Amino acid sequence: MKISEIEQKEIIKGFKGRFLHTASFTIAFWEIDAGSILPLHSHIHEQTTQVIEGEFEMTLNGETKRYTPGTILSIPSNAEHQGKAITNCKITDIFSPVREDYK
């Protein structure tokens, strides 16, 4: 299967994702428009965020950092986080357990 063959869904304004679900995790392949905002939130899922292209600013537990291609961030379960796409971005997230809300 090609990632480009997975149906794309806009989950938040400017955040368009393609999702692969297994029995225990979800992989999200995001295309994010520059300037798009990820509101402050938390969830039960553990998450890793890897920047593939672009520059993304993430605030995790009150600490803000900018992430560029090749960087990865680990977000623990229930940790508050928010973000902003500084440029157009491609980001890959892995969530465990499965993101039922992304199905």
C-alpha cells in the first residue's frame, strides 16, 4: 500500500492526515499548512512526533521548542501539548493505543 492511497481527512483546520490503524497503535501521516494551530490538549495515548519536512513549534508541559526534519518528540500519556506549523510541514505521529477518533 502507498501512503498516498490512504484517504486523507482534515482533523483540525490545516491538519490533513492519512491514518493506518493496527490492533494496538495508529500511525498518522500529516500534511500541515503553514500557520495552522494545534490547540492545547491532552489524550490517553502515548505519542511520538517526527518532523519529515518543514518546521513545527511544539509546547509540551509549558516548554516550547522548534522541531525540524529528522527530529522526534515523545509525548507521554495525558501530557498537555499544543503546536503551530511555522512552515508547511509533513509530520508522522504514532499513537498507542489506537486513535479510535481518527477512524
